[in-house]
Amino acid sequence: MEKQTLPNSTLILVFGILSIVGCCCYGILGIIFAIIAIIMAKKATALYTENPEIYSGYQNVKTGKILAIIGLILSAISFIWSIYVLSTVGLDGYQQMIEDFSQGYSNAQ
């Protein structure tokens, strides 16, 4: 009997990677992708533990789940930091900080 790949094993891995990349978008996209990946990984793990001899691709699920957890932590930190900066400096101050940073970066080149 030929082994089947676990459903959504590649998608879990991709969502885990996107959760880490999504932490750069104020954390919101990363949180969304991480939660989806963790839920899908939980379902795939339950399916794999029922019949491990039937399915392959469990390594993708484990790697995707680890990446999603890391992405969730990074995204939560990024989201909390964004809220902190916006609450202390305000939107105008935040925009000024970004403008000052970009000007400093362009002057360095």
C-alpha cells in the first residue's frame, strides 16, 4: 500500500513561514497565519496519530507548527510594540519616526 501525504502538510509549512514574514506587518498578518497553521497542524497530527503507517509528510507538519509558534511569538511582540508606540507617541509621532529613519537610511548610502 502506497503512503498518502497528509492533507495540507505543505500548506501548514507555507503558513508557518508566512507567519514569520507577517510579523513585519505590525504583527496582524503573522498572528492570523500562525493561528491557522497551528489549528491545521493539530488536525493533521490527530489524523497521523490514528494511522501513522498510511500517511507521510508528518515532518512538514511538525516544521510548520514550530515555525507557526515562532511566528506567533514574534508577531505578538510586534503587535504589542506597535500598540505601545502608537499609544505613547501617537500616529503623528510614529510617522515622524519612520520619516526620520528613512531619511537617515538614505543619507547613509
